[in-house]
Amino acid sequence: MINKEKLFLLEEIVKKNFAAKYKDSYLGILWSVIKPLLIMILLTIIFSTLFARRVENYPVFFLSGKCIYDFFSAGTTLTMNTIKYNKNILKTTPAPKYIFLLGGVISEFLNFIITLIILIAVMIVARVSFPNTIIFSVLPIASLLIMITGIGLTLSILRMYYTDIEHLWSVALLMGMYASAIFYPMDIIPEPYHGYLILNPVFWIINQFRSLALYGTIPDLLYIINSFLISLILLIFGIIIFKKFEKQVTMKF
Amino acid sequence: MSSEKDTTHFKKTIQNNPNNKKIPKQQDKLITQIAIKYNISPDKAKKLVLEAIYDGKNNSNLTNKTLKNKISQDTTHLKPKTPNIIIQSNEKNNENITSDNSQQPKKQQDIDSILSDIIPTYEQKLSIELQNINLTFEITHDKMDTLKETFIRTITKTKSKNIKFQALKNINLKIYKGEKIGIIGYNGAGKSTLLKVITGIYPPDSGKVITYGKISPLLSLGAGFDLNYSGRKNIYLNGAVLGYDKEFLKEKEREIIEFSELEEFIDIPIKNYSSGMLAKLGFSIASIVQPDILIVDEILGVGDVSFRKKSNDKMKSLMDSGTTVILVSHTINQIREICDKAIWIDKGTIREIGEVNEVCDNYIKDSENASKEEIANIQFK
């Protein structure tokens, strides 16, 4: 399915996405580092005393959630818009569309890796000890990657049929961010509403990542398997939708 | 001219042994005779003879005259000196000509499969095959591409009905390796749509598109150029989009740059390029590969005068050496010059298919009755 030519196309698309993200900026890729750091500093100033008793090492707590959620939001948004952005190419060449979508996911994933490096740097500065379980944090990340691909595939098709999906999704992402316990600890939410947080699969992943990478506790195995299953279902759904409408979408240009 | 004895004998050999593996000597003789007479290649002569025989088989009153007739019809364009004689002989034997022009395209298809059954050496490799292609576009009058609109209109039941426009209707087509096909037709007839179906950009509603070999669609130049990239980087980006691999591009980079005449500017971002320079670069990248099937939509000649000549020459060299060419053009003379077969698309169907001059002549004749919108931009002369 993936041959040499497609791999090369993928490489070029990832490069192009990167270039587009930082075009004309002096600091270029450094913005991937600066942006989360600035927001981390800001939120630490605001909230660290407020949540001091509930959360230890607020900057690390916040940044870990922020990294994951930013990847989710940037990855789905970019893949959603990929077909639209590359309209001119897809209109005139038979280049495979899914490569463009994968390119979106991969370039955002590379960006995510950069933010993880900052997270590690902040952990070192904040003198947080690295638990042994940190190695297993690749599991929630893999699950997240699958989920983003699945959602991105579905959204990219929907986006071509309904333009408002773009705005709707940005609202959904904002709501999702508040519902993912990124900058506040989960236990400030009143007990009856805990159930709703569970509906948010990104929250699962943030939770698993924090316990594996920060607290050194291994979450329930069933919890990890469940989030994998959800991601797989989303991916399969995305692939089916994409396969079905991939070609029809070309006629909408 | 070949004697009657030869043909009848040949006819019998074919008819009596449909699976005859060896070509009888008489047939060979006939074929060489025809080849010499009409100045065509033996292969082509063979094809013509067998086609004629097959025509006759379906239609019991085959005579030597109908055979000759058929051959002369198919060879008129090949040698301009002979037609006069042939036409004369046609007129004399008019009563024997069966007029089934409408069914001709269909018949030609059948011939090939039967011929390849009879003679294994009958080599005509398929390049493109279209089977019963149908394609409809949905045209929405109101803008209905937002969720809000869809929602409100579904509730208030003011949903406008989508108008379906059938762009291609039941297209059956076989194109052989090395054929140069020109596609002509009025504006909006479906020419470009057909190209996009062949290329695989548009999915047909029903039917099948089978292509053999590497397709190089020159539908637009520089698809996917990134304006912030330098010319050199764009070679790789555009090359990747066109389906080339990295090693190939590395190897050809110099050649592409040289051909584009942009050596001085190749390392600056292409947002500073003029449209002519962009077209030069795009053409140089697109034309670097020798495809099996070349699909061209009106892009012959880009850039300034000297480059236009150069690109035209390059185009011609690409079209030679056994490449299958499909060309859509509004310049009829260009079609006559390059192609040897033409397809006239009219309202989504194949109206006529055949020898290029013949189809073009009929097309020009018909255009006198066409509306102004239909023939805008078309250069008939």
C-alpha cells in the first residue's frame, strides 16, 4: 500500500506542513517551545497558589496535560483542513489523499515530540523524579495517535460537505479543553459531574499519561485497553467514511 | 490490386479455422501487397485486412469489393496520393457498401478480441479501456454547504432539489498503445471530465476504467507549488505530488533546472517568480518523465516565444517513441497535426470516433449550427 513514491510524498508533505507553520517567522520552530512555556508560566502564576494543596508541581501537571491536548487539537484541526488546503493538487493530480492526511498527523506528532522534550526539561528544572513507569507512557500516546487519525479522517470528509464543521470543531475543542482537567485537578469538580468527564476520551489519555509519566502509578489495565478500543473504533469508522467519500469529495471542488 | 482469388481464399481459411495459429501464406502475400500499395506498416495492413474480413463475416455478402472498400476507408489518410483512385473505385461499387457507421465504434471493439483469438501474433496492447462510464454531477442552486442551512432547510422543507447533470453517458472506449488520440467537442461537452476520469481524479458512477502503464497527466502545471519554497525545493515537492521518487528527482534535478532556464533564480522563493517563470518550472518538472500514457489538456506552449518552441518540441519528443497520447485542445489544427485519431465528444457521449481529419471535418461542419457559447475560444482553423 505504501511504496517508495508515497513515502517520498509523505516526507515532502510533512516538510511542507512544518514550513507552513513557521513561515516568515524569525524564531521558526522555536515557537513550538516558547508558546507552551509562556502559557505554562502564566497559568502557574494564576493557579499554583489556588491548587497548591491539591496539586504538587503545578507547572509539570499543567504542561503534561497541555502537551497532550495541544497535539489532539492541532492534529485533528490540520487533518480536517488538509483536503481543503490541498484542493489545487487533488483537483489536478491523482495523488492519494490519505497520504496528505497522514502527513498532517505526522507533522503534528513531530511537533508534539518537541513539546515533550520541553516537558522533560521542565521536569528536570522542577526536580521531579522520573518514575520507572514513564516508559509505558508510550501506550496512551499511541492510543492518542490512532484516535487523532480516525477523527481527522472523518472530519476531513465532513468538512468538505459542511463548511461550518470547521467552526463547530473549534468550539468542541474549546469545550474539550475545559473538560479535560488540564489546568485544574479533577477533584475540584463536584462528584455528580465526574461521570461526564469520563465521556471524554482525551481525558482518559491525559489521566493515563499523568499517572505513568508523573506519579509512577500504573492505571487499571482495563482502562488502557478501553481507551485503545475507543481509538481503534474511531479509526475504523474514519477509514470507512474516508474510503466511501474520498472520491466523491473531488467533485465538490 | 490484390486479386479476388487471394481474398476469398484467405477468407475461407480464416472462417474454416477460427483458431488457426499460423497465418497462411496467401494472407501474408495479401498483407504485404496492401502494405506496399498504401504505404503502411505490415502490422497495420494485417489489422485492416482482418478487420475487413471480420466485417464481412457478420455480413454475409462479403466481396472483394467491400474488403477493398474497407481498406481504402481506413487508409485514406495514410497516403494522400492514393485516395483519388480509391474514391473512384468506391463510387463504382456503391451498392455493396453497407452503411452501418453508427455501429462502427462498437464493432471495432469486438474485432480486437476476436482477432487476438485467431492470431496470437496480433499484437495490439491495450493502453486504456473504458467500460460503460457514467458520471453525474450534482448541481446545487443554493449554497447548501453549511450545517445551519441544511438544518433550517430540512425543518422548513425548503430544501432545493439538486439538479443532476450527466456529464458522461455510457462511454465505451479502447485506446491502444502508441495511439495519438485527440478529443474535440464544444465547451461543456465533457472533454476535460473524460480526461479526469481516465486519470483517476473523478470516480465514475458506474463502469470501469482500466489503464496500463504509467500515466502522466499534464492537466495543470505546478500543482501544489509552495510559494514560500525556493524553486529547487518546489522541484521535489511538485515531483512528489506527481508520483516521482526521490532518487529519480535527484538524478534529474540538473536537467529540470537547465530546461527551465531558471538557473539564476532557482534558489529564491517562487513567490518572486513571474507567472511565465512558474509555468516554465512547472512544465520542466512535469515533462521530465517519459510516461506510457500522456494526458494533455491545453497546455502546449508555455512561457515566452523561445520557451514555447522548446516546450512544443519537448512535447513532441514525449509523444513519439510509442507513448499513448490523449490530447484535449481547442485548436483543431493542433489536433490534426499531432493526433491520428480523434474522438468527438458531444453532450457527454462519443458522437464520432475515427480518423482525425474525417472527424475534424465533420466537427467543423457541425459547428456552424452551434451556439456562440458552445464554440467560444475554439479555433477551428
